[in-house]
Amino acid sequence: MSADLSGVRAAALDALGRAVAVKAQELRTEIVEQLSQPGRGQTYGRHTASAPGDPPAVDTGRLRQSIVALKVERYRWRVGTNVDYALALEFGTRHIAARPFVRPAAEKVRSRG
């Protein structure tokens, strides 16, 4: 007895593609939420900065607006930004402490399963 499982395989691959897309969008949404928290650090004029270890507080909104989820291949997505100062905020520099926003977002999405 033999069975043609090509339809099952195609359906499973389609479901996998949709699941990866959903997770990429969830990550994008969570990063944007991380970047929408009010600052708890120093106040400079009308802007309250983030405290070290907190996600960056919104000043201009440029970083938050730049977060995208892009499909690279059938089962591969890239979630991130092209804003040049994003890495400095995420990991810190010798002049500023880290203000992580991608790693905490990824951990929240990962913990939800």
C-alpha cells in the first residue's frame, strides 16, 4: 500500500511559512511596544530620557517608525531597523549604557511560544 503525501507535505510547508510570518510580525510589534515606553531617566527640557537598562524613550520617533519585518525567503524573515544608532542603544557604548529593546522583545515573543 502506498500513499501520495505530497499534498500533506505542501500543506505543512504552507502552514510553516504562515507561522514564521506571524512570529516575525509579533516580534516587530513587540519591539515597537518596547520603544513606546515612557522614559524614567533624566529630563532634558520636555524630553525624559530612558534610564540605563530600559528601552530607549521616544524623542523623535525615528527609531520606532523604522522597525520593519521583511520577508527574505520563503521561511526566513528579517526584523529590524536601518537607523544607524540602533546598535549603540541596544548594546551601549563606552559613553552610554545599553538601552536594550530587541533582545527583551525577542525574549517576550519566545516565552509566548
